[in-house]
Amino acid sequence: MAVVLVMISRNQKSIFISLGLLIVTIVFALSLFKPMIMRFKQASLMVQKVNSDREKVMGTVNSIPEMEVERKELEKEMVYLNNRLPKEDKVPEIIRQISEKTSSLDVMVLSVSSGDQMELKDKPVISRMIFIDLISDYSTLARYLKLVEEIETALAIKKVYIARRSTLMAPKLSVKIQVETYISKGQG
């Protein structure tokens, strides 16, 4: 190689030396800055993820007015439903209606009674249970429950206990029904 350098002019030697130094510098810089470049790429990916998450959050924030409208509609519906609730205890009237429903059916009512009022936690209503004991057959019981459900007040059939009675004739059932009725709280 020394022979080859002798034939090369001084300008060419300085160019070759400069190129060699440049290549060594580039290789050294790449090995030195490679971890930094990798961190920069990771940081760039994190920035993209943060921007994506920010766009999702902004989409959620932008939908809050829609949620506010929905909340107001639900409040209006709650006021409407609360206004439909009886303002006073109508259990005696409901018991009368329950008893009247049996007149058109082959149902023998043994007893109808009511429980104490219970305040429902965090709700603007008071609950009161009505207990019905009766004897019926299957098909008549289904019609009776349908008629009870159609009574024009806020009530729900909570539980139905059925036990078969032993008879020689058509099978009869001993039935215990729990009906819950609701009263608007503090407006009676």
C-alpha cells in the first residue's frame, strides 16, 4: 500500500485521508447515536399514542353535551313517573280491586293482607307489600295474575309460591302471592 500512496499526489492523499476519517466518524457517530435514535423513535411512537388518546378523550368530552341532554330527558321522565304514583296509601283500594278480580274467576281467596310501609333507599318512593293466599288451578291462576297486573296503580308482582293440593278432582293449587305497591314519598 505504501507503494500505491507514493504514486498518488498530495491532494489525492488528503482526500483519501479525509474520506477515511469521515467514514470512521460516521461509523463512530452511528454506534454512539444509535441508542439515541431508538429512543427518539420510541418517543415519537409515544407522542402518536398520546395524540390518539387525546383525540379519544376529546371525542368523549365533545359528547358530554349529548349526555347532558340525555340526563335531562331521564330527569323529565322520572318526574313524569313520580307524578303518576299515588300521593297517598291506596292499599285498601288495591285490596278491594284484587278481591273484585276473583269474582269472574274460579279462584277462592283465603286472605289478603298488607305489610308495613318501607322507604326505598335513594328512591323517591315508599313500598308496601300485599300478601294474597288463594286456591286455584293453573290456567285460572295465570288469568288471575294477568288481571292483577292490569290494576291501574304502580304495583309489581314480586313472588308467587305454588304448592299442589291433593284432591280427587282436578288438581288445585295453594298459592301465595306477594305484590309490591308504590307511593310517592313525602307528597301525601
